[in-house]
Amino acid sequence: MISNTACKGGIVGFKEVPRSKNEKETRIIAIINQKGGVGKSTTAVNLAAALGEQYKKVLLVDFDPQGNSTSGFGIDKEELEYCVYDALLHDVAAEEIIQDTAYKKVFVIPATIQLAGAEIELVSAMARESRLKDLLNPIRDDFDFILIDCPPSLGLLTINALAAADSVLIPIQCEYYALEGVTKLLESMRMVKGRINPSLETFGVLMTMFDSRTSLSKQVVEEVRAYFGNQAFKTVIPRSVKVSEAPSFGEPVITYAPMNKGARAYISLAREVIKRA
């Protein structure tokens, strides 16, 4: 068993932590919504941590130049020798980039602001849509789940994530215009499915920032369930100050405030994700 200390240039021996026995094959899930502020990175961090609590070995790929999933696990971006940008553009192996975390069975491929330039640099690159898939293929079987935190756009980075993923998890904020842009996202998914990744499916739709005091939140939940049917998760993530505070302390809400309603909701989500997988 390796220690819980992240080293500057990645970790050595992450494969020594055994994945769960007698489980289905690895599930790669892209967490995506081109609309910002819907709880995408918050969901990526807390779902990864909650799956770890359920004894699943998880790799979280931070694929957003903002690097919120990286800092959400307390990883200092200034101390990193490599990030996912180096893998995409300079063929640095995943083993040299993966960072350990303080949370059992949870590992991170970090992102920094360097990733913002990848959209332009990948345009002329060979096999530009499959760079992330090529990065993950050699290590795929070492994990139960690989989560990809996508940028809030439908550019080349997101296309890479959709090409690498088996399925997509879509967070939708329980506010006005909740479904705005989702149609365009589904169109992009169909394009990738038809041309690049035939096995791509919708894993689930997650409603976030739910406020039980407002009729609007309840109405949005009803609309989303009517539109997506069984694809909508039963778990709904409530609006919570603790969920918003946790990233500033570099940890998921499930350890920052384990009894908080948001923490309990993400544990419930993790259990639902495991059942669906």
C-alpha cells in the first residue's frame, strides 16, 4: 500500500493499491455541462471521494483549465512538475502525472492554467480527438471508476473527454433555464457517438443546488424527471453553505462536514452510481 503523500512529478507505485475484487470492468464517466456554475467540479470532487468511501478505486481527471478539481483535493498547482497538458501535448505518461490524495483509493490527474492553450495547440495535432483516450487506455484497468471533470464548453477538450468516456453524467442546476443548452450538449454527444465513440451513452442526469424552500426548484426537478425519465438520478444535491465552503479548505464536503446534508447526498449518489455501473 502506498502512502497518502503526493510527490512533485506524480506518484510511484499507484498500481500497488488493489482495485475492488469481483467487480465489473472500469467505468469512465465524463461529468459535463457546457453551462458554468452548475456544480460540475463540486460533483466531480465529492463523487470521487464518496466512491472512495465505498471502497472503489477512483481516478479523477481534471480536464478544466480552471483546475478546480485539482485544488479541491488540496493539490498545490504551483508545486506540480507535470499536469494533464503535458500528457496531451508532450506525451508524458499517466504514471508520471497521477497524484495521490489524502483520501483512500482516490487519485487525481491534475490540471493547471496551461491546459487553456491546449485547445489551440491540439488543432494541428495528429489524432487530436483521441489524445485523452490514448492517455487513459494503459491505466484504465487499474481503477474501478475514472471520472473526467470537463470544461464548461463544447470545444476540443470536451470532444476528447467524450471520445475517452463510456458514458456521461450531466449536472443540472435547479434554477431557471435549467435545461438551457442541454439540447446542444446532447447533439454534440450524438455527433461523437456517430463519428468517434459508438459506445458513448448517458449515464445519468444529476440535479444540483436544490432548495426545498422554493417552488422553482421543485418545478425544475419535475421538468427534468419528465424530460429524462429514468436517466435522472433519484439523488438530488441540495444547496448548502458547507458544500460551497469545502473547496477553500482543499477537501471534499464528505470529510469537511460529514454530517452535512450535502455530504450525505453525495454518499447517496455514489451508491446509486455503483448500482448503475
